[in-house]
Amino acid sequence: MPKNSSIKSVLIIGSGPIVIGQACEFDYSGSQAARSIRQEGIEVALINSNPATIMTDPMNADFVYLKPLEKKSIKEILAKHQEMGRPITHVLPTMGGQTALNLAIDCENAGVWKKYGVEIIGVDIKAIETTEDRELFRTKMIEIGVGVCKGRTAKSFLEGKEIAQEIGFPLVIRPSYTLGGTGGGFVNTPEEFDAALNNGLHASPVHEVLVEQSIMGWKEYELELLRDHNQNIVIICTIENFDPMGVHTGDSITVAPAMTLPDTVYQKMRDMAIKMMNAIGQFAGGCNVQFSLNPDTDEIIAIEINPRVSRSSALASKATGYPIAKIAAKMAIGYNLDELINPITGSTSAFFEPAIDYVIVKVPRWNFDKFPGCDRRLGLQMKSVGETMGIGRNFQEALQKACQSLEIKRNGLGADGREERDQEKLKYSLANPSWDRLFHVYDAFKAGLSFKTIQNLTKIDKWFLHQIEEMIQLEHKIETFRLDSLPKDLLVSAKQKGYADRQLAHLLRCKESEVTSKRKGMGINRVFKCVDTCSAEFEAKTPYFYSTFSASEENPDNESIVTDKKKIVVLGSGPNRIGQGIEFDYSCVHGVLAAKEMGYETIMINCNPETVSTDPDIADKLYFEPVFWENVFDIIEHEKPEGVIVQLGGQTALKMAEKFTKYGIKIIGTSYEALDLAEDRGRFSEKLRELDIPYPPFDTVRTADRAVEVSKSLGFPLLVRPSYVLGGQSMKIVINETELEQHVVKILNDIPDNNILLDHFLENAIEAEADAICDGTDAYIIGIMEHIEPAGIHSGDSYAVLPAFDLSENVIKQIEEYTKRIAIALDTKGLINIQFAIKDEKVYVIEANPRASRTVPFICKAYQEPYVNYATKVMLGAKVKDFNFKPVKEGYAIKIPVFSFNKFPNVNKELGPEMKSTGEGIYFIEDLTDDFFLQVYSERNMYMSR
């Protein structure tokens, strides 16, 4: 069936600000869908309140509405389009996660779609109701003969108690219509049940929970399906959870394709998934099905089905190279699978099941250190804030690469001298999973715990445990040699299992650089393979690569062919975390597109499967690799680019600037010297003194004794922080010597030998920040934002207003003057962000960051200008005066920080100098009499802590 000609204009609903449980994977899906539908000549309107994403960029849609995701906004948009004579005819709600689905259902129930003549595509509302209403889902599954857990839904406390009595403990509580497992949990005893039931009933928007038998310890699998209007179904990918049932799939290490699934059981699961999808409705689109498997009997139970693209479909798209959201969007507008082309090969049909000749491992990234006192155990509620993905020729290589991508001060899985050796601690960790259980499985083998004990405590499949045990055995062999006597086959074997040179240096008691030169001298070099969706049966047109080590020197079979064009590498920002999120992905994508416009071949290096920057059709070449020195250096040696852009990928990319300079690799834009000067508080303050710019009195210390001594001259309160950190990590305001000493000791324990900064803290000061583009001689300020909360709350956690709303002309002049002076003095080429504190009409500089900041996408959206595009062109040689800046300045834009405290109910919601928000929204107001602004302004001191 060709395209449905009645579809003239489609509204895509986004997923709103990033929260734990719903992150930028929907930004990726939404962006793909919008581009896919526009290719067909259909007008696309998009609603999403998240300013940090590439999805809400004008390049993706004909109309972008940065409005709150609520019925009122939908009505306004539909009415406006009717008045314009360009009515919206259809809505696609499957690309924005649970938020978009819930809003679509609200509008359906309120008759909004009917009133404006809008038809829902890509899903069937009945299908959503069947999958989200736990009782309807159970009944439907029983009706079609698919096994489910014993249980029923309860709409009241009393009903829940009755069901628990019937089934017996242990139990699981799953609220209806929630995301990321919110409100869910395991209950092992009657004592825990009352609180858990109460919590679940409150978490569900319809106050309904499913109470069912617990299948903790069973194996968990997911299947990603696509179905068209002719009922053609393809299974895009199987995903196996390394962690057994009991850990939310978003918090599980996952592997694709499934490693331990016998073909007979897979065929059964496949048939069940197809039967389930057909039973819930006849829509065309994507679907994710989760199963549990009893490891002793092979009994299969259906856990849930999501009739939309999901977190897993973003992972499956990157894992297979098959762009699920793009194809699902085409099917939503009428096409069938056999009418579409596989975008990776450019020649074969999209009606096929991807075959992959490599292994994918996803490892989540947590931020528990931001929430002191939180429950760090993993369970039914998702708690991770991001994820990394490793691609390798085998499970061990992919696992090591995923661990090297995490940026948690580890060099991979083990082999870095940071093992836990206490057997009791290890046993507790194995039985009570938290963020470090994977590392503790490795440590347990190294500490000599028996295989049987480890398996009994974790219930992780024996095959996975054997893989980790084998790695320990290899390490023991390597440790018996020195570097000069290490046999070549052992070195090849370690590299093929994903070991970094840095890990091998630890095992061989030598330097990383020595291992690298020995390896290269032996001809053991990284080769690059293509992710082609079809195990190389057809030639791929999409240059999407990963690295591995070839067994054959004579025939390395390198699939990444280097062109003779001039090239630029853009370094990505790795996994999302609090303090470094999707806003850097926005900057990277725009950096790539701007470099293309300047005639460069663009190369993207990143390891985050959720993002648009790792979409194979953004850069000319994508290397899905850890943003880890060895991998990045090998790619640069292979490609020989003109240089590397580091200022768009947050702290992840910046951290490599020193090494690039040392190895003679050109940094495009601001030099390492300038970046380092801005980070080094002592040198930066000397520079400010030279420039006659005020800053709060400060000093740097390396011991607690020295800190106490210095505090006498600086005076309390003091802002205490380590050097070279992101998102205000370990920053605190202290008010006496005892607190000062405790915090300095804590920092030195966490980050030994750190240079600690002590600043006199300006109490009750107003905080503001400016972003600018500079070409070394000329600077243009793109925006000045004033924070609503007083200084002391991290800028990422503050409500902020663009432009500034009550700073005097005198203060604004000082900010503009200082911003330009600093940008030029640092020889900035590209972007710079400077933060200020204002007290008694005097402006003090708190810090300067010569890189893309968290606020840049916000300013781009508010003023409707592509500043990252301009800044990238400046890095590549353009001048500030080449651009005709025309910001649209109407009213004010408010940046709204969004928190995920509901995942950590026992943590206080106080705010201070360490960032805790997971996302942000944007809200436009005409003037300062707006009710929303007045309310936020009146609460500006409420959550301030130290």
C-alpha cells in the first residue's frame, strides 16, 4: 500500500524534559520520524517542551512548538493551524515515550482529536489501553494462550490485600500507566506489603496496580518487532538481559543478539511475540515485547508489550543499523515494508530481518553520588541516567568497550588495581545488585569465590559468568610475563577480548605508551568493520564503523576506506549523566553539519546509543567507539584529519585536549593552553587581575590544615570545590572550620592529589551567565541569562531568564565588557560561557568555560538562531563579522530545571552548588507580570541548602 494521500500534515508529540526513565532515546526517535515524514512532502509540526534537544530544532520540522505537553497546548496548536488554513490532519504519538502516549489518550478522551478532525496514526488507542491496563493485558494474554504471572489488578488498598493473600509471597507490584517502573517494587514479606501497595496506588495516574507472583531470578529477553498494514512482521533484534528478572531492563546490562537462547525456545518466543502483537490491535508500527524464561524448565511468561518505539528500539537501531523509528514513521503514513528500501544498503528491501556478525553490550550509567542517602539497590524502578554501548566481535570485547565508555575512572572491566577484595562485601553486592555489581562479579572471581557461589547469589546465566571467569584466567597468564617476554598470541588474544593498552600496562607493570609501541611494532593494529545490517552479504552505503583486532596480519580486512578529502573529527560527550546531558549532543550534531557546509568530511566518535549524534546519517562517517584515548587516537591515526573539535562534547571531549596537544594533533578552535588556563583557578585569577576584572577572593590548597589556615584570611562562608570537574561535583558551601575540614578530607579521599579551590562565597548575590562566540579578536554575546535563585545553587539547577529581567544597565554593561575582554584574552575561537555573581551593583567573575555550555541550545531556541553552526564555522576560520545576527527578541524565555527526585523518595530535595537536575524545559512569557514567573520568583530561596 503506497503513502496515504489524505495525510497532509502530521503533529509529532515529543517526550518533554529528560527524567530518569525517559531520556534522549525519544529525541532520537522523534528526530528520525520527523525527517522521515518530511521526505514524503508531508508537513510536520512538533510539540516538545525540551530546549536542549536536536529534536526541537527548526531543521527537523516545518513548525516547532516549544510548549508544555498538555491538552491546552495541543488545542492552541490545532486551532492555530486551522486559522492559517493549514489544518493538522494526523497525529503520531508513538515517538515520545509514555508522556506522548498519555497526552494522546487524554486528548482522545476529551474529544480534542475529534473536534479538530485529527486522526491518530502509528498506533491504536485500544492497543495502548490493552497494554497499559494491567488487567486487560493479562486477560488478553490468557485468551490467546500466552503465559503470564499469577495475579490481578487492584483499584483499592483492600482489594490489593485480598489478592496478596490469595497468591502468597514473594510478590511484585506494578502500577498502571507509569514509566520506567515508577512506583513498582518487589515485596518479600507481609510487613513490607502495605507501604509498597500504598506507594503503587499513588504512583499510578489511574490509581491501579497489578499484584502478581514474583519471578525473581528468571531470565529476561526483549524482542523488537515491526509490522506493516499487510500484517508483514519482522523481528529486528533480540536483546538478552545479563541481569536476571528483578532489575528493571533500563538498569540491566543487555546484550544483542541473545547469547543463551536455544533456537527452539527463540522460535517459540518469536511466535508468541507475533501472536501478542496481532492480538492487541492491527496498527502498523514498532513494538517491543518483554519475556521471562524459567532457566530450569524453559517456561516462557510474557511480562509486557509496548506498542511504540522505546528505549530498547533506540538501542536495537544502533545495534543492528536498522533505523526502526524511520521505518515505523514511513509505515504510519501508509507504506508497507516491501515498498521501502533498507537505508543502510540503499539497495535491498526494508522487509528483512537484520543479521549481525558482532556482539553489542549496553551498560547503564548511574549518578547515585548526587543523591546522598539514596537507596542504591536496583529493582523494578529504573534509576540509571544514561548508558553506553560497546560493539565487538565477541561478548568480552563488547563488554570491555562498554565499560571503557562509562567514564567512572575505570579502564574497563577490571585490570586497573581497583578491585574490591572483601569477600563479605562482595557476597552482599552479588545478592543485592547496585551500579557496581558487574565489577563485583569480576572481583569475586579474582578474590577466589567459587563459580557456584557467584551463580547462586546473582542468578546470572552460567554462560556469562564463564566469559568473565575466562578473562580472569587470561589475566593470570599475562601477569606471569614482563612486557619484553610477552608472547604475541597472548597479546593478540587480550586485544581481541577488548583489553585496553592501559589495562595491559597495569597487568605487565609498565607504561601504557610502552604497550602501545610494542603492540604496533608487532603489527597488532586496530581494524575497522562496518555495521551493515546483513553480515556483509550486501554492500553497505552507510559508513557506520566499530573497531576490533584482526587475527590475520596479512589480511586485516579493514572496511573503513580513507578518502583524500580534508576531514574534521567531532568528539562526542559519551553517556548522559547529571551535569553533562543531551545539550552536548545538540552541539555535536550542529558542529558536524556546519563542518559539512564548510566542505569538510565529518567524522563523529561517540558511544551513546540514545543520541542523534550516533545516528549513522548525521556525519559522513560514524565510529561507534568509546571516547577513550586509545580508541580515539587509533581512529585519528587511521583517518589523518585536519584536526579535532573538542569544545562541543562537554568535559568528556575536553579531557583529551592535553593529550592531543602532546601528540601533535591539532585542536580545532580554542587551544588546549586557553582551555587549561580557564580550568586552572590560580592562573585564571592572575589573568583576571591583569584584565582589571573583579573576582571573589580565593586560594588553592592540597591539605585540610592549609585549608583551615587560608580560611582565616578569606572568611566564611566558603565555596569548596575540586579542580577539573563537571556539574559542580563535590562542590559545597561551608560555614565553619569543622565543615571545611570534613569536606576537604572527603574530596581528597574521592580524588587524591586534587588541587582544591576555596572561594569566599558572596551571600545573597545575584547570579548571571553570558554565552559568546569569539574569533580571537572579536566577540559577539549571544545571550545573558539571569538566575532567579540566588548564587549558591548550581546554574544547571536554577530557573534562569533570558534576557536578564532586573539587572541595571550599569551591571549589564559590566557583564558585556568583561565577557568580551575575557573571551579575547583567552584567544577563544568558538564558544565561551562565563558565570558572574552580582553584589551591590558590582560584577564578579566566578568562572569561564571556553566551550559549548549547557545553556547554548536554550539560547538558540529562544532567539531562533543557529549559534552552534556559526561558532563551528568560526573554529574553522570564519570571522564573527561574517554572520548577520538577527535574534528574535520577544518577551522572556524561562529555563525550568527538571528533577528526578521521585526515584529517590528518601532523599531531601535541597539544592546547592552540586547539580542534581536531569533535564530542563523552556517556558515563554510576554512580560514579568506572568503568574508562572511570579510564583517561581516568590519561591527562589525555598530549596537553597549548602
